[in-house]
Amino acid sequence: MIKSSISNMKGVLEIMNTKTIKIGKKQFYNVEALSKMLFIPVDTVRKYIREGKIKAIKVGKFYLVSVENLDKFLSGESDK
């Protein structure tokens, strides 16, 4: 049981360490990728997500931002 949990975590960490994740036809960025793309600290990206400036989905303890939501943020179309 513990071995399977560890191997599952390794898979999750590998996925979350990639810059983009494709789910179906949608493409998502993790917080670290957005930080590098926008030249802002990771903490600032997380702050923008908490404030609703960037719309994201939470998968476990990770946030994912779709390309569409990134485009909305960059064009100034945030929810708040």
C-alpha cells in the first residue's frame, strides 16, 4: 500500500513539474510555469489566484491555469 502511494506521488510530481499539462483538448499551466512566463515571483502568481485576478482550478494542492484564463488575465478581463 505504501509503495503504491509513493509511486503515485512520483507520477503526480512529474506531471506538476512540467510546464504545461494537456487535459482533453485544454492546455493548462502550473504556477511555476506562469511565474517564469510572466517574470513575477511564484508567490505573486498564487496571490493573484487567491484574489481572483487569475482564474485557476485546484488539483490536490496544485493550481492549474488554462490558456484561456491566462489570456483573459493578460488582456485585463479578470473576474474581480
